[in-house]
Amino acid sequence: MIKLSQKMFSTTEIFESCLTGIDDQNLQNLYRTQFNNLDSECDRYHLLAQNEQLFQYPPNNEKKDTAALGSITKSQLINLYKQYFSVIGKPARKYYDQIKISAPQNICPYCRIGEVTTIDHYLPKAKFPLFSIYHNNLVPACKDCQFEKKTGYANTHTSQTLHPYYDRAEYFSTTWLFADVIGNTWPYVQFRATPAANLSEPIKRRIESHFVAYKLADRYRIQSGVALAELFFILKPMRGNSGLIRDNLKSNAAAMRDAQINSWRAALYEGLGDSDWYCRVGCALPPV
């Protein structure tokens, strides 16, 4: 939904910063023995992500006490993040904070409605512990998006959700979010992801997968309730002139598309403007 710039960090500096926060010298040494292998896996992640192939990276479905990198266990890899990267007061926390504040306007790049309150692992650390502190796997996100995804991951190309750091411009610069208005006693709005016909089929399917994975249809519909209540009052002076209401909605939608091409509010205004029922009748129905 929102394209983010990749962070100008290195795997080495974050790794060393995490190790600085470890008091146990033996544990430090254990991690250090496997750094080159860890670094190589992060390079592999980078290459796969550049080519939209992260689904090919195999998940680790073993128990937490199982060795995952040399003699380092799965839980020890996860603890690099939980105990030495994200904890306030640890040296590596500065990287956590920089990633967290990197989203424009502090808005979640997955949904573009939630406030960034956490960091999400694009490939979940429970299944891909090698990337628990890899900066290109760490995305500033809202709690709702993190909750919806949980430990889910894609096992096919087209089921991959959008990666804010890696995916091409087509995913973020073409219009694919729309809203349909269903006339009733109160306007009911259904949001849909309908990618442009000129996009390739894999791009279309990935956009749709992202829309479904984060339950954006329901979340945008809930948001639209407040906007519809506001429009009841905003459009009050124009009632009785459906053409004027339509033009007002469409011009505002166009401006919102310019600001953010797949804005849910732009899609809502556009859909309302396309609805003859709303412009004539629905706009005058009081909020419920």
C-alpha cells in the first residue's frame, strides 16, 4: 500500500549492536561463530525479495530448542530480537526506533489507516528465525495488521502480500482500490481490489492476496461509517442538486487519489459519486 525506502543499515552493525547488549560472553561467542552464515542467509533473502521469490525460502517448523544455525537454537535466534534488539535500554534498540518511525505520517504501510505502534516481521520470526533482526525483514506496522497476519506466510508467488521495501512501482502507483454503494435505509459500502486490466496476472493476484490477508474490505468499511456521517452534514447545502453533489464527490476523490492513489476515502467518494441513488436519496439519510 505504501512504498518504503530500504534502511541504510548493514547486517553487521545491527548484529554487533545486539551482541553488545549480551552480558554472557560465551553466548556472545556462540552467536559470533555463525555470523558469516547468518549474513549469507540475509543476502539470500535480499536476492529472493528483489525477484518476488521469498515464498521459496523454506520455513523452520522445528521446536524452539532445535538447532537452527550451527549449534544456535531457533529460540536463541528469536531472542536476538526479543531480548537484545527490541528491548528499551539495549544498544540495538536505536535501530528498532529508527525503523518504527520511518513510515510517512506514522501510518502503517500495509493498510494505510492504522497508526504504527510496532514492528512486523514480513517473514514471521516464529517460522523464519534467521531473519529476526534482519532490517529488510522488519516493517513498521499497526497492531491490527500484525494481528491479522500473525505467523502466516506465503508458499506461492501470487499469495505473497506486498513487501513495502521491495515490490515494484506497479503495486503502489496504479489504481486498484474501489468502493461500491448499495442503496438501503443507510448507504452500505463494499470495498474491493480490482487491479487494472493492463497489469500482469501475477501482479493482480498479489494485490488481491494483500487485500484479503489484511482484511481490508472489512476494515475500510468500518472506517467509511464515520466518513458517511460527516458527509451527511457536509453535503447538506447541496441536497436536491444531485449533479452538484456528484461533481463535489468526484472532484474530492480525484484530489485524494493524487495524494494517495489507493486511499480508501478516495475510493469511497468515487463510489458515492458514481451512485445515482446516493446523490439523490442516500446523502439525505441521517446517520444511524
